[in-house]
Amino acid sequence: MREERVAVSLDRPEKGDGPDPRIRPLLIGSEIYRASIYGGGTGDRPQNDGTRHPLAIPRVSLTIDLLRLLDWLPDDAYVDSPRASPAQLARFHDPDYVAAVQAAEASGRAPEAVRVRYNIGRAGNPIYGEMFRRPATACGASILAAGLLRDGGIVHSLAGGTHHALRDRASGFCFFNDPVLAMLALLDGGLERVAYVDIDAHHGDGVEIAFRGDPRLLYLSVHERDRWPFTGTEPRSPCGMIRNYAVPAGMNDSEMRFLFDAAIQPLLEGFAPQAIVLQCGADALADDPLSKQMLSNNAHWEVVRRLRPLAPRILVLGGGGYNPWSVARCWAGVWAVLNDLPVPARLPAAAEALLRGVTWRRSQGRNPPAHWFETLRDPAREGDVRAEVRRLAAA
């Protein structure tokens, strides 16, 4: 049985009023991510092998398996994700767009006019067998999380974080925008101040666009400058409480800590959010192939640890991440932080065997370093705090 959930006042919380420790953190997942591959194929039989989509790697299922082998995920902490209905998706997305994604999944194709209009089947947003059901499941998880957080607590939704999707178009591998739907559900439930923190290497443009001008949302994004989608370049937006930190390539752990100390934490404390939604994309890690950042997973874990006491409700989403080992190890460590679990210096044999059984066809996967199998924690990547980063914090 799950612990009784204790009501938390919607009045402005005191600084440091974190989630009620009596409410156990919950993790939301689904077997759909094990049974399908992004872009096509099932199980060990991907379509178009050799030109696989960057997201055609095990992430959610691998993280869950790792957590279970570490004995960190008891049955009463795991919640199976529902699938969002078209009506739920239409809380943000254009119903005609939702219908177009459903139709493309059903037929396995789309007319050229539909492809161009909705950006599906092109620009990295493939038509494949679960192209509606899979992202709709991630959205169902994030909507459910908002309900589970009604009375406070912590929820980790591994498949969430699809922050690029627009109201009526797919974008950046994202068909539907689950962070937007989660925050709309929190606001619809009566909250008045929700903070969104995004540490993905790519700017969360879809979320920013959705909430521009909404005084109920504080938007904070740390992302790599001069990287797709090439937005979020201005530190402050005139359209609401939006702060972007477009950092130069090569950001290290020290620089992430500096930004948190000098800019992010003061803004959050001043805003006093009733809920924080963290998009915890793992593609800013040094081992990821789709960014030029140099963070270790220690930086991600420290952000999670520092955010916990700043709001009574914490929703941690996934996001980017294109190296299966670095993603699973990072997100497993996030769950450890959320539960105050000690990270072992060496993984047990079963967990190591699980990670050694993963194959990754990119060049980095041909001769992976031993710590990708043997440990969760990366070697720290400290360094100088560059003047550009200091200027961003001051701005």
C-alpha cells in the first residue's frame, strides 16, 4: 500500500518548504518503451538499422531495469503510465494535429501536404508504428504526475521532457509537449506559481512559446549556445518571467554550480514556487554525442538535490540523451537523490551485466570506458568559471 498523501497548503510556502518527507517519491514508466524503438522496429529488430534515429536506444526501460537490479524501485513506488487521450492532448495541441499523428500511425504514411503542414515524417520526426501511442503515453504520465502531486510530493517521469513540440507541429524528435501539459494540469488544479527548470543541452523552445506572458510560470533554461533550435539566446524575455542561460560549449560542473548559486536559486527563492518541474535531459553530459558540453552526471544530481527543498511539489522529467549508458546511469542517480539513497562505488554484478549487454552503434560505443559499466557516478568535471558564464548570471 502507498503511504497516505498529506495535504499541503496552496498558500505561499516559506523558503525551503520542500516536499513532505512522509510522501514517498513515485516513478512513472511503461513497457511501451521496451516493446518499441523510436523510428521503427520492435525489440532487437529495428527498422533501417545502420541509419537508426538518435533516439533508437534503450533509455526508459534500461533505467528501470537498472533501478530494479539495484533494489531501488519497490513495487509500491512504481506507477504504470496511462496513455493520454486525444481530448487530454487537445488541452494544448490543435485537435487536427493530434488527429494527423493518429492517422499517420494507423496507415504508416502521410500525404506530403500533411508532412509539411505538421512536420511529421521529416526533420527527425519519423512516421513509425507507435508514433502516437508512445508520446501520448509520455504525456499521460506527466498529466498523471500533476494529479499525484496535488497534495505535495515527488514524481519522476522518465519518458517526459519532450520540450520542443509546438501546438500544431512536431519538432526536435517531439510529437507532443508533455511538460506543457503537466504544467497546465498543475495550474488547472489550482496552483498559482509553477517554476520550470530545463538543463537539457537544447533550448526548450516549445515550453517557452507556450507560456510567454503567463505570470504564473517562471521559466529557467540552461542550454548550449549556437545549438539547434538556435533559440533562447536573450537572457531575459520581455514576454513574462523567462530567463535563458545560453552557455558556451564546454560547460563544466563548476559553471553549472555557479549558475545555480548566482542566478537560478535566487530567482526560485524569490518566486517561491508551489511546484517545480525539472526537465533533466542528459544530453549536456560530456559523453553525449549531440552536444559539446562537458558536464558529469554529478552536476545533474546536484541540481536535483538543490531543487528539492525549494517547493512542496517536484516533478522530474527526462528529456534528451543519446548515449544509452550515460542516460541510464544519470537518471538512476537522479532517482537515488530523490530518495536519499547512497550511490555505490561499484555496481553489483547483475547491474554491470545489464549495462554490458547494451550495444550502441555510434563510434563511442565501439570501445566504451569501463566506468560506463562499473559505476553510476562519473568522474567530476570541475574547471574555471569563464567570463561568459559570469556575464550570463549577472544579466
